[in-house]
Amino acid sequence: GVRYPMVGAISMDQITVDVGDAGVSLGDEVVLLGNAAVGEPDAAEWARLASTLSHEILTGLGDRITRRHVNAL
């Protein structure tokens, strides 16, 4: 439920996020693509920030990213 800023450049399939003094640990879950209705970033938001189209965001995700699909219905 908290957003943190990315810092530095995106490198291949890695990003750096500044979490400050937040109590986070290795292995904690993060949401990179989620439900915009609850404040999570979605493909459209990423596309706006990258000046591209949302389908390019989705098709650009590599196979090294672990995916977990959650059906909220």
C-alpha cells in the first residue's frame, strides 16, 4: 500500500527502489503491475511514464520475472 521511488536508470531487467528507512526484507512481496483502482501501478501508468503504449510494457517483460496471477473476482 506504499509507493517508493525508483532511483537511477533501469538496467536490462533490474530496477533500484529507494525504500528509505521502511522495514522491508529480502523476499518481501512487491507489486509492479496491479489494480489501478486500489492505487497499484498498472500497465497504462507505466506506459505514460515511459512514453509508450501499455501493450509494449506487457510484451516487454522477460521470462526472468516471476509472475503470480491473482483473480480478484
